[in-house]
Amino acid sequence: MGKVLFIATVESHIINFHIPFILYFQNKGYDVHVAAKLGERQEELSSMRVLLHDIDFIKSPYSPNNMKAFNQLINIMKGNNFDLIHVHTPIAAFLGRLAAKLTNTKPVLYTAHGFHFYNGAPLRNWLMYYTMEKLAAKWTDGLITMNEEDFVAASRLPIRNRENIFKVHGVGVDIEKYNIKDINIRKQVREKLGLTDNSIMILTVAEVNANKNHLQLLNTIKQIEGTDLIYGYIVGDGNHKRKLCNYVKQNGLEERIRFLGFRRDIPELLSASDIFCLFSYREGLPKCIMEAMAAGKPVIASDVRGNRDLIKNGVNGLLVPLNDVEATKNAIFTLVNDEQLRINMGLEGKRMIKDYSIEKVLKEMDEIYSKFL
């Protein structure tokens, strides 16, 4: 029986994005190992018969503590004869590829979920992350990207074989899971949330961190006056949640902004919502937007790489500049005041998302994996 190793900085990345691919390998008879910083959700992986390795990754590229994580990866690779290693997330991907080089473990695939160097990125990102990727590309057998800008950037890196640079339709989305047709579910969820039929529910689903830029939504709702029917709901946890909660209290937004924390009923929440928003500074190809499209919801998103690959402005949603509160407010009112536009954009999103189905992505990845196994 063969062995495959997935590496990512934290377990949540594996759980949120790679369960279908773990099942793919298990169905082919492989033992699947996961090396990541384990936490409260590790039981979800161990219950799937995944072999877990707790690695002391630190997200910061400047932390010397990552040397410990590096040595842990070396020991794992020396102790197992892996048939393939698939690395994700910048720090884990760099250390994983270096460990594979030093232990002569091949092949190594790397999925870039959004390079940290990109058009408009801070200079420090280019100095650190571009340098890391340029070095690690030499130790990479296959490089997988998810958006056009990253695909072009990858083609400039010194990968071993330039034919092994790929572009796939993200991590895939289970379209039927979000295609809730029972209108009673929408009604029941809205009642639990305290929403009336006339209320507009704006939903965002994302880790609550600096990059996801939740403040753009909060600042916009703060500027919306003359109506008490527009509400923002934030799903997710993260290190910026306390800061955002304090902002909401200080600005008297407690009745208009609700924090729902970590939830497992995303399809139902999407069904209950009217508009989906995401105002990230940086994205690869956001799964949350794909889920909103599958649910038939119009999307308002920041005009950045990744978001642009999914949202066609004026077709299935609206793109707005980063931190432009006035443009964001106008976009919200454009959709709030035109129910038929919301419906039409939602339907167009459902049509477009078919190319990003998990079935299609599994076929794309099957072709890539088969090339290296």
C-alpha cells in the first residue's frame, strides 16, 4: 500500500479544502498522512483514518521556531517512504519542499492558494515570499495555481519542468450541497436570526483576520442611514474578532452587525441571506464566494486577484475598490433596491459555478496526480 503526505501550516486548511482529495487517495488504496499544526479539530481527520503528525509550524516566516518544524518534517520523511508529497500554505510549503529535497523524497507538488507576492503587494512580501518561492521552485516537481495572475507568475519561476505548471478551478465546491430549494429553511433560519421578510441579510464567511478586511463592511454599514432593515452577519473566528467586536460596540452597531462565530450550517445561512460580501486584500480563489454562487446569491467583493476570477462585474456580482466605503455603499443599495437584479445575478452565478464543481476539480487533479504517481 502506498503513502501520500499532505502538508499545511494548520489543520483547518486541510479540513476546509482537502477532504475530497484525501478520500480520493484513500479510495485508491493509499495511506494518507497529514503534517500540520494540530488543534481542536484533529478528531475530524483521525476519524477518517488519516495518520496525523503534529508539526510546530509558526505562520510568520521570520520565526526561528520554524527550524523545529523543519526538523520534524525531516524525521517524518526519513521514517516513511512516501509516493507523493503535496504541500500547501507558504511556510509549510517551503519547509516541506526543502525537507523533501534533503531527504531525496519525490515527487513534490505544491498548490499555491494565492501567492503572497502579487500586483500591488507590499515590498516586504516580494522580498520575503517571492524569494522563498524562487528558491523552492527548484525543488518542485509540479506547481498548481488557481487564478490567472498566479499562473502567469508561476511561469516565471525556475520550476524543474515548465510543463508541470498547472491551473485548476480551485479546490472545488459541492454544488448540490448549497442548492437548497426548500423555502421553509430560509424562513426558519431568518426567524432564528430575528429577521423579517423585508430585512436584507448581508453575509460574509471568512476567517476573522486582517487580510479578510471585515472593517470595509462595518465601515459601510456604519454609513448607511435612514433604514434599519440592512444587517451584516459575520461567520468565522480569528485573531481580529475581539477588535471588530469592540469597534461594533464603540460605534453603536450592535443591532446591525452580528457575529455568528464558527458554524457548520453554511448552506442554510446562505439560503437565508440576500447578499454575500468579501473584501479581502488578497485571495487565491475564495471558496466562500464559490459557495455563495452555488447558493444563487449575488456577491459584492473587493476588486482583487481571485475575486476577479469568479465575479464578473455587473453579471453575477459587483466589484468595488479596497476600502472604498462610498462605492461599497452604492453597490449594496444597487442590490437592495432591485430584487430582480439580485435574482438574476444569483442565477448567473449558479450557471458560472458549474465549472468549479468538486467533480470537475477532482478530474483535473486526477490528471495531475496520475502524471506523478
